[in-house]
Amino acid sequence: MHLIQIQKAIKNKDANAYKAVMDRINGKPQQSINQNIIDKKPIPILNINPLSND
């Protein structure tokens, strides 16, 4: 990455360009994943056969 590109990003107050430069230098941060498990009863499955005469 050239220092001129970093200087232009800061001088022009271009936040997206500055972020792109920093992501290339430091690596893009990983996104966090929320894996909360909700303890609920399962939904009952109905066994419906349309061909039966019940």
C-alpha cells in the first residue's frame, strides 16, 4: 500500500477509502456470530394421509 493513497484518504476525509486502506494493512475484522440457543418444545408433526378414510 502506498503512503500517497493513505495521505489522500486522510486529506480528502474519505472514510470509505481510509477504511479500505486500514483493512488492507491490518486485515478485515471478523464479524461476530450470535449463537443463542432457545430452549423451546418442538412443534408436533401431524401425520395426515389424504388417501385414508379416517
